[in-house]
Amino acid sequence: MGSEFQNVAVLGRRDDPRVAKPMSVLIAHLTKAGVRVLPEEQVARADLVIAVGGDGSMLYAGSLTRENDIPLLGINRGRLGFLADVTTDDMLSSVDHILAGDYTIESRLLLSAELRLANGKVVTAIAFNDVVLQRSETGRMVDFETSVAGQFVNTHSGDGLIVATPTGSTAYALSCGGPIVEPHLDAMVVVPICPHTLTDRPLVIASSQPIMIRLLDREQTAAAVAVDGHSIGPISPEDVLTISAAGHRIRLIHPPGYDFYGILRSKLLWGRDNRRRSTVSE
């Protein structure tokens, strides 16, 4: 019986030699295995998408696969990326396992961002990692308020706010002091960016509860909204930003041996035995 993945799209930055070389090796391996390799323009026809690169490549590939419910595999050629879990050393053996049906699939939460402007216009976007409200380059803090499921939470002052998926909890939210959330949880992480008060702490809430954010009027205040690092426009005190769980999800495919905690140990240098550290004699 042949593999269920007869049509595979391989995506990555071909202008980057560190990515182009493993892509060529992978495409040749898939072709030899009898798999039809599709170009990016035909992603919608793929049974599987393989992204080669870092988290940026995974985010881009995810934007192409989510609406068609196509599973996504990541080959890591980035630096600190958490999304692509297969190394180039294990790439071919991992792909062979997957083609043979030896794999697991993980469903990841996506967020829907809706920026409703005062003039009635509505801007929407889908986030794999996070939705970020951040001050523009004015040098001044922004004041804003948050509500969860219609209940007022807090009034904030600072550089902004991150609302992240569990996937995005290891991205910008982590650098701002947010918690790491297991990927399979249906939760959103709410993390202030450089808050003015130490009592403004990160929150983890159920993804079933939409978050509403309003910018407060302040002299010379300016802020914008970004989704997965891409700006969707400025926000003013008359506008409303609502973030909720999206109606569809991302499906990540993993070869045997996938270990979320192992990835954390590798990327964050956890698990080192301090008893074995060498000491410098005086």
C-alpha cells in the first residue's frame, strides 16, 4: 500500500544557502520515493507541507495550510526556533517514517484578531503565534484597558500587550516574562510589555473567552496592532481590538520520538547538571 502523502509541497527560502541545500536533498529523496513534489503555488493540492527553515518559515507555511487543513512538518534550519522540531540530520529518516504512516499529529490553537475601527471598517487576521498591541515610536507609554468575556480586568500602562497561543508562548511572550504553555492546551497567554507597575502580571485564560482591548486617550499616544509580526494597522482610542479562538486550527505532524520537553531542554539549555560544571582554580 502506498503512502497517504502522495503530493508534498516543500517550502523554504531558496535564496538562503543554509535552506536551499537541505531542500534540494529532501526534494530528491521524495522524488525517488515516488512522491510528487508540488511548488508553492499548488499548496492547496498537497497532502503534506514540509517547511524548511526557522519559525518564520513555519508561520508562513501555516498561513498557507490552515484553511485547507493540511498537516505541516517543520525542518529546523533556524536559530532558536521552537516550531520546526526535526533537525536536518534526522530529516530523511523522519520523512521516511511519516511516509510509512509512523507519525503523530498535533492540533494547535489559532487566534482570530478583529480590529474594529471607529469609521466602521473591520480588519481581521489569524495568528499562529501572537497578537501584539504595541506603542508606536513616540517614546511614550500607552494606556489601555482589557476585558475578558465581557468582564473588566485591568487598566494598563506600558509599551503594550501580547496575547499569545500556547505555540506563541515560547516566542515574544517568553522574552517579556510570560509562562511556557504546553502546546495542546486550549489557552491564551496575556503578557504585558514593559508594564509601568510591577503588579501588572501575565495571565493564562481559557481560549473560549474572548479578550477585548481598548486604547485610552493620552496626549501624543500612538499604538499599532501586529499579528505574527505583521502590522494590521494603527489603533486609536475610538477603536476596539477583540481576540478570540479561531474557527480552525493548525495540524503539525511529528515523526516518532517527538518530545516537547526535549525541545525546551535543547533550546533553553535546561537539564544541565551543575555538579559537573568545571571550576576555575584561583
